[in-house]
Amino acid sequence: MALSALKRNPPFRAEHIGSLLRPEALVKLRYEVAEKKATKDQLLPVEQKAIKDVVALQQECGLHAPTNGEYSRHQFWGTFFETLNGMEEINLREGGYDQSIFRLYAPDVKSFMHAKQVPNQVTVAVGKVSHTGTSSYMPEFEYMKTLVPQDQWSNIKLTLASPSWYHFRYGPKKAYVNNAYDNDDEYFADVAKAYQTELKILYDAGLRNAQVDDPNLACQSE
């Protein structure tokens, strides 16, 4: 598409990237849930209150594209990959992987390693990837719709993990195992189809402002 043909009249002049600083109480409780010192049922009301407060703050600041600050996610990328057919989260404590799986220059990996920790959320393709037909992002969007007037639903911004997120994190041919794929082209073809389904589900629900949340890829080249 020619540059001159691109849309140049966005509905607002300013927005933010989507991730916001989490309240300390939410961070603490999320760790307690992970350590089984608290339940997910205890987490939900704290999470929703934090989202309600941060949406109100954005509105007070005059921002027209509110997000939930990614407060409903343990990590910024959420659980999209984890809920796809063919994807599986492997656990370090069960001997599922070691640090050799990672590209050590990936920003989040580098931060973990600097703290002398191995990242503890690792998901790989163990079979052919496909969408289940149910969106893991939908609950976030539906709750956001309760916090803004209906005529502003189209401005709600939802961030989505990059299709290349887990592939970017891992070394060559480490994003898929057990001969799930012969090469990257096959892997990304199925991931792309899963994203097309996800975006169609969200679009049909009224989402009009989706952001691929992985800005580090803008400066990567092979």
C-alpha cells in the first residue's frame, strides 16, 4: 500500500503502550497465588479493583484508549500461547528445560539471568498448533467494556503477544519439540492461522484497537 493511501485521521492524538505499573498489593497477591499461599478466587476482586482504578486514572488524564494495564496477566504476554492446541508449558522444577533453551540476549531472559534466575514460564509447541475456538483474551475485553460507556468500546485497547514471542525467546528449533515441525515456516504458518482466528473472535466481540505488544522486534534483524 502506498504511504499516501494510509489512514491519517486517528480518533485521538495520544495513547500509551499498554503496560502500566502494577499496584504492590496486586503483585504480592499474585506471587502468593503462584506459591499456593492464596487462591485465584482471592486474586480476582483485587485484580478487578486495580483495573477499575487504573482505567479511571487514564480517563482523568484525558487518554481516550484505555487499557487494563495488563493487570490480569502474570506476564505481559498473557496466556494466548498456553491455551492453543499443540502448545505446552514445561516446568523447570520437573526438569523440563535448562537455560540452554534461551537466546540470552532476549530482554526478559537477560533480566532473569542478571538476577541469577532461570525464566519460569516456558511454552513450546509439542504438536501442530491451532486455535481452540475460545479466546483467552476475551475476559479482559469483556471486563473493560463494563468500565467505559458503550459508545467508547471501540477505543478500548487490548495488547496481544507477538506471534514470534516464544520463537524469539528460544534458540534455533527450540520453539518446537518432538518433531512437531520441520522448520520455522511451518511453525509460523500455523501460529498465523491461530492469530487470525483470535483476532476474528475479538473483532466480532467489538474490539477495534488491538496492539501487538513486542516492541523489541523492531530492532532485530538476521
